Amino acid sequence: MSGLFITFEGIEGCGKSTQVERLAKRLAKEGHETLTLREPGGTPIGEAIRDVVKFPPGHNTISPDTELLLMNASRAQLVQQAIRPALANGAIVLCDRFYDSSLAYQGHGRGLDLAKVQKAIDLAIDGIKPNLTLLLDIPLSVSQARVSDRLQSTDEIQDQFDESGTKFFERVLDGFHILAKAEPARFRIINGDKSVDNVTEEIWSSVQSHL
Ligand code: TMP
């Protein structure tokens, strides 16, 4: 693996997608070959899985194990089809969520055994790990306000995660903090409750040391 793999994590409304886009533009402007991906999704197969996990057909309740496996099926496809080849070519790969989301949402959030979650992840990632993970940290109250604004001001509709309730998201947020604390060399915690420009600058200074 000769490229650079940067992942973005955080709860709903933390600003990941905006910041991934801004970082990709800046890196490209500086002449770096950059690939931007998202999870679940990022490949045609992964995007089909994304639809199923966000909007389960027939409003069926998706079981936590099914959710875990679908997330990691999307991930396996993304690793093999996009991430591994891009890194082998020396590109900078930016991914909006990666395996920390499975540990936070399916492990801490849904309450699945963390060792079991890790097994599914290991199968999917086949040894590929991020060099840097940016956790955009916002309080739950900010997340809830941003999600409700977004649902009112865009044509986006509520997915099954948005319906999971406050206790679930408290566990997910705690989960991200536990993960970041356990791997301080890989994680940078960015305060996502500042202005968009401030967050962009903080991310840029974290990334520069890896270039
Ligand atoms: P988002 O990328 O638009 O935030 O939507 C993806 C949703 O999927 C989000 O609620 C987090 C969730 N998710 C998991 O539960 N586990 C995972 O492994 C990943 C990648 C996402």
C-alpha cells in the first residue's frame, strides 16, 4: 500500500460529506491524485446495498446481524474494486465512513458483540486500514437539530437510522469516543461544532503532516 488512506467518521449531521468534498478539492488543486468514496456505497453494488440498509424493502425491520453483514458486503466490494487499486497506484483515498462506523453503529449502537463485528470487518477489509481517521465530533443535540433542518429544507427523507432514537445515537457517539481513545495515533478528533471554514482548516492541518 503506497498511497494515503484517510477516513471520516461521526454521527449524522457532523459535516463529513461537506468536509470530504472540500479536502478532495484542495488536494486535487495541490496536484495530488485523489479518490473520494463513501460507505455504504461507493461502487454500483455498494450503492444498491446502501439503498437496502437505509430503506429496507417493504419497511421490514432489518436485523442487526443482517445490517452488519450488508455494511461489510458493501465494504468488501469497495476495498477490492476501488480502495486497494487506488492505493496501489499511489492515490490519496478519502472515504466518508469506513469500519469504525460498523464498530460504533452495529457494535456500540445495536449492541452486537464487538469481537463478532470485528470478524466481519476483518473479512471485508482484507488488511486495508486507514492511515488517518478524522472524527468530526458534535454533541447529539447539534446532530438532531441539523438532521431535522436538513429533512425540512431538502427533499431528503428519513432513513431507518434516523428513526433509531436518542439512546441509540448516544451509544454510537460514546462508541466513536471509545474508538478514538483506543487508537490516538490514527484518530484526530475535530470539533465539528465550529464554522465550516474553521473545521476545514483544522482538517487541513491534520492532513498536511501525512502528505
Ligand atoms: P450516511 O453516510 O448518509 O451518514 O448514511 C449511512 C448510514 O449508515 C449512517 O446512519 C451510518 C450507517 N452505517 C452503519 O451503521 N454502519 C456502517 O458500517 C456504515 C459504513 C454506515
